[in-house]
Amino acid sequence: MILAAPGWRAAVKRPEALARRAAEAALREAGAAGAMTVLLADDGTVKRLNGQHRAKAKPTNVLSFPAAMPGHLGDVALALGVVRREAREAGRHPAAHLAHLVAHGALHLAGHDHLAAGQARRMERAEARVMRRLGLPNPWKEGRAAQRQRGGP
């Protein structure tokens, strides 16, 4: 865990511990083993990474970078401002959103994806199970209609 933006501590109590628990639960869910790095960063850092690796000049909530090294699954980076804004817009606590996004990134590193409808449903179910194990709300309970109204998937 790398806490690069100290504001995470103001937004979430013990963010490193929560991110570690979420990552471990997601890897268990996926049956994956290996190390991963979680970078809790600011929007500027994630914007730069998103531009360098995805040619998108804006911050995003979470980025996953699979590794080509044995024993290391890869890296996940989260943007504090985006995570806080999305949590506020969804009426969720930033801690629950942080845990969901770390789990989402870890599942990507373990081979999950959401490009096709079937893949997306499987990944959403896996994320819901991880959140249940962490004692946190299901991020998909809100329903598709409300997500579409906000411009979500």
C-alpha cells in the first residue's frame, strides 16, 4: 500500500488497512495468489497515469496495471477526488466506495473483465460477494435505472 495523497486519511479511517482487506478478499474470491500494489493517489497523479497508459487526459476512479512478473499480479491506482465525488453522488460512504474500487481493480488483475454483458454480470456478482465478506453494502443494489440517470453503465 502506498499512501501518496494524505487526504485519503481525512476521507477514510485507516485507508491502507481497508484497501488491504479489500484486495485480499477480492483475490480470495478470484482464487488468485500473488502480490499487488495499491496506490492511493490524488487526481493529478491518476490523470497522468491515465494519459500515459490509456491516452485519456482525465482522472478516473481506478486504474489496473497487470504485471508480467511471476508472483506479482500488478498495480492498482485510485484517485481521491474522483472517489470522493462518486461516493457523494451515489450517497455512499467513501470507505465503501474505496473498498469496492480496490476489489474491482484486484479482480481485473486476477483476470476478470467487464467488456461484454456476461463478463460484467460475473464481475459485479464477484464484487458484491467481496463487499458482503467485508461487511459493506452491495455497490450494485442501487439498480440500473438510477445509474443510467446519472450517466453510469
